[in-house]
Amino acid sequence: MEKIIEIKHLNKSFGAHEVLKDINFHVNKGEVVSIIGSSGSGKSTMLRCINLLEKPSGGEILYKGENILDESHNIYNYRTKLGMVFQQFNLFNNHNALSNCTVSQIKVLKRSQEEAEAVAMKYLKVVGMDQYINAMPRQLSGGQKQRVAIARALSMEPDVMLFDEPTSALDPEMVGEVLAVMKDLAKTGLTMLVVTHEMEFARDVSDRVVFMDKGVIAEEGPPEQIFNNPKEERTKEFLRRILD
């Protein structure tokens, strides 16, 4: 299997506080990997290190075999290969849904307006938001905003999609619509790395589940192993707490 992202001995500290400790981990092409764990276990920080929103304190991040932390590496270029979906949508409030999905294509990928709109329409349709292209973010529900945010990330046609707790800011009745879109995307062979509190999604959709605890990867494996037969005591305790 082709490793798209590989992390070796990754560390991240904020001052004296060590948030990530010696993380070793990889994502294969076409794989859906869910990262689970309590709040404060380092899940989101790891994701933010992968797309360099946070600068790692040590270690290597390899993208298709090249260490992107090398001085010579074009970070700008690398970032275009990663789609990022945040908890808080981060839509441009002064742009409508369509324009939210075209602006980065035009600026970063240098696509023409016409080409960018065609690509944006394709992905807005994928997420079921093609009827809302003229809507401004303030006119949309949380679930609709998040679906536009997913379409915006997909419009860059990235190699990997990173999701940072994409349902945690949503009202319970809107969680399902976003998870349904993500489940459909997973079936297309898209490479997805998902930090999530949605255990059903992690169990049913992932190829692999990674459990983080106190800044380390405590256990990883296929969903059936992690959920039905975890080896580590702290994994068992976490799942007991979450699933009861």
C-alpha cells in the first residue's frame, strides 16, 4: 500500500507542556482513519501539525516519502494537497456558497472562474448543497455550512481530507446529515483522516481506528479490534465511559 502521510517521532510542546510525545503513524492512500480519545489527548494538535497550522517541536512528517519539515520543501504547495474541515466551518461570511468554493481554486490553483465554478458545482452537488449556491453563510444552518465547508475542501481536489471534529459544533439533529456526506465520501476511495467523537462513524466507516491518550497513540487497529476487543486498559476504560 502507498503511504501518503507518514509521521515519525513527532513531538509538540506548548512551552513546558508536552502535548504530543513521540508519535509514529501513517495513512495509506484510499484509507479512512479515525482518531478517537478524550478531549485534551492531542488528537486535534496532531491534525494541525500534519497540515502545519502548528509547527511540530520535533520529528518528521513525510508526504509521499518527502519530509515536509525540511527547509527546502515548499509548504505552500504541500498545503494545497490537503483539504481541511474545521469544527467551526470557517466559511468566508462575505461570500455565497458557490464563491466560498471557488475563491481558493482561483487564487491558489490559478483556475479560471468558469473552471472553478464547474468544479465547485460538482462538489456542492456531492454534498447536497447545489440548490443553495447563492445563499450566504448567515442564511444556512450549521449542518449546511459544514457541508459547504466540505465541498470547499473537495474543490481543491486534495490527496487527503483532514476532518477536525466536524460535527462537534452542530446541533444533534444536524450531525446525521454531515456524517451521511462523510460516509458517502469514504465509499469513493478518498483518503480521509478524521478526528471524531462519533463512535458509530469510527466503528462503521473507518479502515483503522487510532486511540490517543495523554499525547501518545495508546492503541490502533481495525475498528472491530478496537471496539470489540481492545488490548489496552485505557482504551477499554475510554470506550466504557463513551459507550455507556
